[in-house]
Amino acid sequence: MSRSTALPASPRVGRVWSEFPFLYRALRAPVRGVLARWFGLHVEGTEHLPDRGPYLVAANHHNYLDAIVLGVSVPAPIAFLVMPRVWRATPLHPAFHRHVGSIPLQVDRADVGALRRALAALERGRVVGIFPEGPFRIQGTWEALRARRFYIPRPTPITVRFGRPRRFSSNGGSARAARRDVTEHIMADIAALLP
């Protein structure tokens, strides 16, 4: 995905990535090493990722491993939209999410605040991660946690596939029709990458 047509021009847009938050940077290399060693993490299509921000990464979604896998596969820091159940999964989660730059998202109503925070992150040249399927497909993460106690994943090959970027622009129709069109295209693009 590329810059939204809703964003104003900014001298910062299109520049190199913003710096990884400290905790994100500290965890990234060791977590990628674990995923590569125990899960044979395989990443395809990185040539499709823009070399500059801002953009959106839209992915299928099974469980908590999806964001972790994307976080170490995309070369830029991702600000994920995170629903309340995940934001507050444990007493430590809220602080963790704030430190890695996640954006809290209310799913029981239209969350204008989350949208503004996501647009502000894009304005700063960030990458924003969304899971349009909502809660519970990156290949392998479902199998890794299926029927597992204590959320400890079993060693299962994990593959991430990035498709070609898609640019959306206003076609002069209604906002509702534009949202439906964008959503349908994103979901079709994700489905096309699944095995």
C-alpha cells in the first residue's frame, strides 16, 4: 500500500524510516533468530515492499504470532492497530504496546481516535499494520498454536508472502463505496497470496 490520498503533503513523507522504538529494536534480532531456527521462517516478496514510508501492511490473522512474525519480516518498524483484548492481555501488555508504538483500537464502535493516530503515524513516515479479518492467516502460525496449552507454539514452518503494493485513490464516489472497494481489494490481495 502507499500513501493515502487523505494525507496532506509533508516534507517528512517519503523519507527514510523512523527509528525503531528501543524495545522493538532490542527484541527484533533475537526473535527473528528464534523464528528462523525453530520455525524455519521463510519470507517471500520483500522486493515488493517500498523502500520508503509511509505505507500500510495488511495481513491475514490467526493469533498473536502474526504480528510478531510481521514485526521481524518488514524492514521498517510497524505501528500495529491493536484491539483491547490484545492490548490488555496481561498487566504488562499495555506498557509493552506503548513502547513498541502500537495503536489501541476499539472494535465495538467507529474509533476516530485510532484512525487519527494511524494517519499521524503515516504522516511521520511510519508503516501501519492492520489485520482486516479482525481477530482470529500468515501461513504456519495457525498450525503452530492449534490446540497448544499456555500459548507455547509447536515448531512449524512459517512463511510470509508480500504481494505487490496497491495504491488507492478517490474515484469521486461516496465514502462508503470507496471503503467497500478498498476493503474488497485488500481482502482479495491477501487471499491471492495464500497457498
